[in-house]
Amino acid sequence: MTERVQDITDGTAPEGQPHVRPDAKPDARPDTRPDGLTAAEVAERVARGEVNDVPVRSSRSTAEIVRANVFTRFNAIIGLLFVIILVVGPIQDGLFGFVIVANTAIGIIQELRAKRTLDSLAVIGESRPRVRRDGRVAEVAVAAIVLDDTVLLGSGDKVVVDGTLSAADGLEVDESLLTGEADPVLKRPGDPVMSGSFVVAGSGAFTATKVGREAYAAQLAAEASRFTLVRSELRTGIDTILRFVTYLLVPTALGLVVSQLVVERNDWREAVRRMVAGIVPMVPEGLVLLTSVAFAVGVVRLGRRQCLVQELPAIEGLARVDTVCLDKTGTLTEGSMDIAELRLLDGRPQDAAQRALVALGGADPRPNASMQAVLDAYAGSGSGSGSGNSSGSGGPAWEVRAAAPFSSARKWSGARLAEPDGAEATWLLGAPDVLLPPGHPVLADVDALGAQGLRVLLLGRGETPLDAPDPAVGLAPQALVVLRQRLRDDAAGTLRYFAEQGVAAKVISGDNALSVGAVAATLGLPGADDPVDARTLPADAEKMAAVVDGHAVFGRVSPQQKRDMVGALQSRGHTVAMTGDGVNDVLALKDADIGVAMGSGSEATRAVAQIVLLDNRFATLPSVVAEGRRVIGNIERVANLFLVKTVYSVLLAVLVVCTRVPYPFLPRHSTVLSSLTIGIPAFFLALAPNGERARAGFVRRVTRLAVPGGVIAGAATFTAYMLARADHATGREADTSVATLTLFLVAVWVLAIVARPYTWWRVLLILAMVAGFALVLTVPWLSDFFQLSLQGTRGPWTAVGIAAVAAVLLEVVWRVVGKRLG
């Protein structure tokens, strides 16, 4: 193993160099097993339970799903009322209980489908750390790591258990997710590493000293990848509505109980039935069910597109996003690159430049995409190999004396090389505008190449030691390595989709600003012709926010700046999504409202992201946005239906209590009305396509539309009921039938408004509900079962006339209030 740069020991570091924490203490258990554990030793530790058995789940357990759907506040209320009806009978007044059972079963089935989808995708996207056992390196599941295992680390790897370093080659670890410390920590053999941190540069190995629940970040890791139904604006809004409904429900129900027992004092069973009929429709039990079902179906749909949703509200959150920050490499372009040109400088022979490049590549155990392109082009061409001793085509060796792996913060990698003529020099490969002083003549060529969308690296040679504060001092340019990036064939279409949907796309990259701008311009991104070099961004937060908000392309962005830029956009009221695949994106992904990681990205990015695109297709993002919009828009539709029912039910109960008349409906009437005007249509509407952009103010919009609609429906129904009662020629069944017809017509009109804009299937859905109610009225056994009988013409036409007036009022309310809210 070659010697690495690791002489910084005092807890401070020069600018651009890794930082060493002063509290890092060597562990008492250094690794003395270079070949790792044997198979027998692994089996012994498994038998003793010394295994990393923390349950990292992507979804709730089956038992949790069943409990969440069965044991709810409203199911308890409905269940109690169902038991009461079973006692007083008849069974047709207890149909609402069977509907609740069916709805609950549907909710459980849909969530179990989502669980299976998530669990299968989580297995695909799960990190597989490398361990050394029996002298061989193997990939194992996180849960298969045992105590004293030798775990290997490379750039982008997440530390999955606690341990002590046994080897470190320029290893830099970012512990910011655990400690909040932004600077990477340079680690040495004997230093501790903590689960939850990740490698930003270099490589190494450590011995696992704490596994399972004893690991420092075990619980953090479990929660980071757990599928959840909480912390959602939509669900919070619904919970607020349901809490308010509960407050209304208790006093209204008590008043209704007393009034019906007084009114029907000669028939307590009838009083109980009508009391239950008044309480049941007040409960919007299906609203919670349909919200869960809509989310669950969204997970299944996205799962089919190889999109892992690690936190369920991410579907909703991405629908609310108005700004998407994109990392160029791996998102707009493919991760791999090709060498377009090796442009020699300073009269150096091409063979020497190629040998130096291969030596630098060989000194990096985990080369990035740029270095891999160099190795692919030159490592097999007789230019030598840089790992320790390298031989060219008949030439002497290039020996690596010390090496510094690539770092996103430094933007260069380097090595101290012993050259064939016996000289020793520092060779650096990195960003030309970082390694060279401003105004250097070579930078003009770099800018010209960058303007063509090419990526340019500078190969330089100097005498300054690699561990100096600035190894680039006195660097002599040797060659420009020109790389051609491969654009993703779906990137242009995806950017076009975001532009059409009013979502601003901002490309944030560590590459040269001109190069990034040229790539973005090729893809048709608005504002790509005015790229910004992030090194010129103002330090003041407000001024930075103004610049970031006003431009679309940024180059030479450091990992910390990515995080700051996300925060700057959020400070101006934007909902920000961040996409990325490298360790330099982790901090920004964590702070963004929605983090989206590529499946081929580093373990660290996948761990902190809410959404992982397992197939690495940037074009999947529009599907996620569309799915979120479908969920939010459709739940808002059905919320209007359910809350209109709650409002008119409460109003009817209050009017009945005040006028001391029998409640107009039996439970069977409430069941048929709720099923045909709300329950059945809501399931179709909740799962239908919907491209409306998500907006804030869910509760305000729903209540301002539902409350007047419910008041109109309740007032119309009670008016028709009282007019029917005034006609002494008809009996109670006829009066109830008139009220039922009125409420059905008004509720269907509410459904017709909520279902807009019309499509053929929505029109068919409304007509089917009308036909279903017509069958209930006209088929003898159905009308007998539901006790509905329209007598004469006066009552039915009165119902139609009142419903028509109510429909006009509903249209006025929907247009006036809806326009204000829009």
C-alpha cells in the first residue's frame, strides 16, 4: 500500500485541505486480521447474535397496516352504531356497517400491495458493503455484517456500522449528518468511524466494533429509509378537518339522541334508528381511507417505473415543487465520459503525459468518471500502470511516493511521482481555473473548449510537496485533458416538461460554468446562456438568494455552496427538489424539500434521499410529479364531497333538534345516498389522472367550498321535508322519500361540479349513479327494501323544483368562491 498524505494532526487544516477532528481517539482494538474473519468465525458470531440485525424497513409491518386501518376513531364510532342497529334491527338499517368493513378491507389490501412493492424495490436499492473474509473481498447485505468484520470503504460509501480504522489511504469522511461539522475529517489507522457518516475521498478499511442496535446511528438509519404516512401537508390538513368535525359531532349527536327519544317516545326503536341515521353521515370516514389508498396506489404505480419512494409524503412534496436543482453529471449527462483530446502544453512529449495520467489513475483505488475515462483510454496502450511501479512500453517505471484522491471541495487529485529520469515531482489533475491563477493564458483555451460543452481538466507538474497548504503553487501546465460528456437522451424532454409545468430548473455543477452552460443550452434550458461561476456569488445570504433565484446555470459550485443555494431558494418561498448521485450532493439533498437520488449513485445519496430512481432515468421525474399532482388534486376533489355530506348532516341534525320533528332518514337511506353520491364516485375520482398543479391552502379551499355547499344541500332537503310533512295526505314514508329525492339531486349536482372538467368516463360515472338511484325508486323489491315510495306528483315535483334552485345557488357559490381561491 502506498504512503498517503496524512500529516495534518493538529485539528486545523489549510484552506482546501481536509480537516481532522481534535477529539478523534484511537480505539483499543486495532485490526490484526489482514485477511478478515474466517467463515467459521462468522458463523460463531451469528450464533452469538453479534450481527447487524437492525431492521431497516421500507414500509410498515403487516400488523401496523391492519391496526392503522381497523382501529381508528371513526371506525370505533361507526362500529358502535352498527352494534346498536343489530340490536334494534332491521338489518337493512345496518348496511353502513358492511360498507365500512369493505372500505377498511380495501385500504388494507392497497397498503399491503404498496408494502410488497416498496419492500421489493428496497432490496434492489439496498447498499451492499464490501467485507474481507477468508482473504477474499465479497459484497454482503448490511444485515449480514458481524462483529469484528473487516469492512472496506471507498469514495461514496456509507459507513453502516461503527468501527476502528485498520487502513486509510487519503480517507476523508463527512460526519456532518451526525455532528453538523461541515468539513470532511481526514482519518488515519486507529481512528474511529461512525455509522451514518460517508466517505468523500480516498479509501480504507475498518474493523466493526459495534453492530446492530448498538451502532451510533442505527435508529437514524432505520428512520431514514422507513416508509411513512406522516409529515404531510395534505394529511395534516385532513387531520385538522377531522378534529374539527369531531368537536361538532359530539354535541350534535347528543342533541339528536335526546330529540329523537322525545319525539318518538312511543317507539324507542324508531328513535334509535333515526338517531343513528343522523350520526352516521356526519362521519367522513372514507376521506382518510381514500387518502391512504391514493398514496398507496401512487407507490405501486411509481414502483412499476423503478422509482423507490422512501418517504410517502415525497410523492405529495414533489407535486408542490416549483424549483428543481439538477446536478449535471449523472443527471443531465451519463456518468461515463470519453476522451475527446489530449492537448499537450509546454512541449512535453505525449507519451510522458499519458504515463503521468495513468500513474495518477492507478494511485486512486476508486476512480471517478473522469479518471476512469483516462484509464480506459491510456491504461492499456502501453503507457504504464500507476499502482506502485509502472512500466511503459519498454520504459522505466513511474513510482507513486504519495497520493491525494480527488475531492469535490479541492476539485483536484494528485500524486508525488518518481519520474523515469530519477526526478521527483508533484503531478495534479483537476479544474484548470482552480489550479491556475486568474488570467493565465491557458484559461482562454479552457473557456473556448468549455463553451462547446466539453469538460476540461488540467494536468500540471510542480515541485511543491503534496502535503503543502497549496500544492498548486508553481504548477507548470503540461496538458489539457478534454472530455466529451454523453447527454442523456431523455434530458431535453424532461426539462421541457418542467418548463411547461411552470417548474424552474436550475443546473448546479462543480464543473466549469461555461461548459455547464453549453450543455444546458444544448438541452434547451432557458437562461443557459448566462451561466454563473459560484465562486463569484456574494457571501450575504439575501444577495446570494437574489442571484440564485435569477439565474438557471451555476458552475464551480462546492458541496457546501449547493447546500447554501438550496437554502437561499427556500428563503425566497420556493419549494425545492434536489437531484444528484455523488457524495458532493448529499448535504443539498438532505436540506432540500425533496431529495431525489440516482440508483447508481453513492450509498450516501441514496440514504438521505426521499426518492431513488433505481433505473437512473431522469425522465422518471415527470411521472413522480404527475403522481403527486394526481394524489393531491383528487383528494381535494373527494374531500369536498365528504365534507359537504358532513356539513349537511350536521345542519339537518341541528334543524331537527330545534324543530323537534323526526329525523327525515333511516340509516338505510343514508347508506344509499352516501354510496351513490360520495362513496362509489370518490373511489373513481381519487384514482383518476389529474395534472392540476398543487397549491398551498388545502384546508382553506376545501372548507370555503364545502361549507356553503353543505348548507345549501341541508337547507334544501329540510325545506322539502317540511313541505312534505305539511301535506297531511301523505305518510312518513312518502315524506322521507321526498327528502331523499331532494338530497340525492342536490348531492349529484355537487358531484357534477366536483368532477369537472368533464371527460367521457366522468359523465358516464354521474349517469351511472343517477341510474342506480332510479332503480332503487322504480324496482319494487329495492324500493321496499329501502322504504322509498314517491306518492302523487306534488311531492316529487316539489323536490325537483327545490333541488333546481339549490343547483343554481351551488353554481354561484362554486364560481364566486372558486374564483377567489384560484
